[in-house]
Amino acid sequence: MTPGARVQAAIEILDDIQGGTPAERAITGWARRSRFAGSKDRAAVRDHVFQALRCLRSYACLGGAATGRGVMIGALGAAKVDLAGMFTGLGYAPSPLTATEQDAGFDPRDAGDRMDLPDWIIPDFISALGGEAEANRVAHLLQQRAPVMLRVNARKASVAQAAELLAENGVTAVPSSTAMHALTVTDDARRVASSAAYLDGLVELQDGSSQAAMEVLEITPDARVLDYCAGGGGKVLALAARADAQWYAHDALPQRLKDLPERARRAGVNVAIVGSDDLPDHDFDLVLCDVPCSGSGTWRRNPDAKWRLTSADLEKLTAVQDQILERASALVRPGGCLAYATCSVLRQENEERLEGFTAHNPMWRVTFQKRWPVSEAGDGFFLAQLKMA
């Protein structure tokens, strides 16, 4: 595909997304219809689409329209690409710009356009982050591509050894101060999944802030540890790399855990997958609840989510978070620890949930809580530890 054809593909996918199709489904649908597109073409189109979604409102301003075409005109203009050379109408490239399109763009005017956020969430965003300056800083980072971070499995290699092995497979990764065993991939990130370091369990893809949070959790020798909302299991694998304990993983959607047995085998640890009916009360020394949330700290990785989230959705999420805290607290042994985590920057999903839980359950008290800010090396993340008073 020519560069222009890739832009036209992105335009069509963005129109599909604007019509209500989730981003991943729209991209997958295009790829299935476009067998002629090679792996580099698919990667380039995906990059176009995701960057356009990160900056959907500001690019729409710059391009003069909120359509896929208008957004891509704004995106390429912001990147200082020669629009006339890209919009040629030749070889499946988009048609040339009209006179109206050439004059239609304008600089972002209001906060939502500049920050690339839905208007309704901006007051909560500013409040949660402590003011406009920090909210603008975070919004600016969410407009950019996220770093590719790896967690080195300390059971199998040191950070230096893992970086050296990755380099042998063409992947450049450098140590990060975000977490003890973190590497930032600086070149050829798409080779990670086929590298020996990954296939042999020396490294796992995991955000730096998430890694740092898992380093904080207290794990006693031979403890029974449950990752209650395990998802793919990345956090329980990070914990298992730290200590010898009994590891368990559960998720309300068990299909999310389908790859965990193989990942645990590669990592050299044993993680038992347990269903809801197999969770006895008061049985675990540590229960981690990385609850479903808005993902507002990770919107640069999943930018479609910020445009789909509504205030009603957020209210439903907080209700689910409350339910999970109540259920998970019953699984903790006397003297054990309940950990609550989100990848959200919003107070409604973090501090306010703990305040509500401890108000209804005065026997529990928060012994630790911390926010990891959105940064060049990590997503926004929140963690709290609670114990019985």
C-alpha cells in the first residue's frame, strides 16, 4: 500500500468508528476485507487510527470536520505532512482537498478540544489531578503514544541479562527507574512477542506503573494470594516473580484467563485458576482487586474508551467496584490484606470508593494508598491496602 492508501484506509475505519463500531472491531474488519495489506501496512493503518483517536477533537478542529477525512487532514497537518502530496486521488489515495477543506481548519478553541477529552469529564479530571496545570499535563501525555514497557522476570534473569537477550533478537530496551525490573523498549517493539526473552518467560509486557504497584504489596512467605479480578493474569505473574507463595487467579469472565496457564509455565510459576464457586470465605492472606474501571489512566493505549465513556457508565462502574470490594473483603483471612487497584485517575473510582467502603465497614482501615501519575514511563495507576482494624 502507498502512504496515501494507508491514509484512506484510516479514514474509512475512523468513519466506521464514528458510526458506532468499536475501534478494535473496525480495524479487524478492515484487515479481513483487505487481504492485500501486508503486516507493515496493517501496523501503519492501526497507528494512524489510534493516534487520530487520541487527538480526535483537536484534529477535527485542525481539519475542519469531525469526519474520518477531516480528522486525518488535521492529523497530517499537525504532523507537517504535505497534504497535497498525500491527498492525490491516485493509487487508492484520498481525493484532493477541495478549496473549502483547505480553508476550513482552525486551532482548538475550548478546553475539550485542546485536551482531547469529553466535556463532561473535564471538571472531574481537573479536580482529581489537583488543578488545571496537572490536568493539562496529563491530557497532553494522553495525546501521545504510550511507552512499551517490559517486566523482567527476576526468577529467570536480571534486567541487564534480559536487555542483552532482547538485543540479540533486534529489540532495543533500556532500564527504567519506574520499577525495579522495568525495561522501556526504544526500538522494534513489534519483535518482542517473537523474541527468545519473551518466549522463554524472561520478560512480560507490563506497564511501568503497574509493575511499581505490584512491588509495593506485602507478601508473607507461603501466603495464599488471590488475584480476584485477574484479567489476563499479568499482575499475579508479577507478584509470583517476587516470592514463593500459593498463587490463585479468578475473573468474572473466565475466558480472559485462557492464556494464563501457558504464561505461568513460561514464567516458571504455578498459578491455580479458581471459579466463583471455589472461593471459600476468609481463606486468603492477600486478595488483590484490580477492578473494572474507566481506564482513564490508560487512554493513550485505548483512546476509543474515552469517547465511549458516559457519566452513566461511570456511575455503573463505581457500583460494580463497590460490589467487588464487599465480596473480596469476605475472602480475606483475619489479619490478612485487601488490596484495591485501578488504572483510573478519577477520585470517583479511587479515594471515594475507599471512603464509602470503610464507612460501611468500619472494621477495615486503609493502611496505604498511592497514585502513580501518567508519565513518559507509566500509566496512571492507583493502589490501596486495607486491613482489619
